[in-house]
Amino acid sequence: MKSLLKELNSGKIEISEGGIILPKSKIEIGGYFTTDVNGEDVQKHKNIVVDEGLIYVINTSLAAVAQQASWFVGIFQNNYTPVPADTAALFPGAGVANEINAEYTEGTRPAYTPNVTNLTNVSNSSVPATFTINAAVSAYGAFLVSDSVKTGTTGVLCAASKFTAVRNLVNADVLNVSYQLTIADA
């Protein structure tokens, strides 16, 4: 466990098509968000599993740290590219990602409901997070966080993605967002 954290914190990682590789440990971690608007125009967006998310995964998997009970999906409106140092405490804020909140009708961030799997990945593709838009807004990206409160800044930020192309949404659009995380032998 300590060797995984040390390798992660050392910065001796490799970037791959699928995410990051910890070469000494031979582990690859990566993921992507998939979006559609009104069931059409499906797009796949590479993400970053931020440092806070990587440390959470390692600690809950091997160090017996308690898991978060639930995860939630948020969307943001700033033309912002997520970076490894992003955290739940700062990411949703207006100065960084500027989370979209008043422009969709759901009262909280939609829940991330993962499929049960025996594979090396987890996804909510069977039950994507749904955002029912009530005002024109441009969505630049999505994120996965353990806090359900719109614009909330507690919990753990796991992953975030700037969309391949901005999603210009209007009243009555439905944006569906799914997220897949893979951890595999490199």
C-alpha cells in the first residue's frame, strides 16, 4: 500500500491512451464520460482521475479506509480543463469549473448508480445520470464527486472531464451522463 502511494506521489507515472500507468506497480487507471442529449449525439470524453480520487481508490482498496456511501455526477459551464490537483473543495466553484446548478430541475446532483461487475471496470451505463435542462446553458464538462449538494464542496472528487465539444443545451433538453472507471494490469 505504502509503495503504491509513494509511486503515485513521486510523479513517476506514464500517460497512456487509457489513462495513467504506474510502471513499477504495473497498474493502469483511467476512465471516460459518455454523454448524449435527448438520446442522440452520443459522445465519449476522456477524463482525468484526479489525485484526490487516486488516493481515495488506493486507501479504500488496500488500507481499510472507509468508503464513501454514494457518488454523484455534476456538470460545469466554465471552459476549464481539469488538472490532477483539483479537489472537491475547490472544483465546483465559479473560479474553477463553475458547476451548473440552477439550469437543471433535479434538486441535487444526480446519483451515480454503478452496474455490478466482475470485470476490472465500473460504470453507470445502465442508469446514466440525467440532467433535465430548464434554461439555456453551455456544458463544458462533467465530474464524479461524493457530495450530492449542487455546488457542494465536501467529500471526494474522483474524476473530471472537459467535453470533446461543448454541449449547448436549451430548455427541455435531457443530458445523460455515464462514467466508466477502469483499473487494470498494465
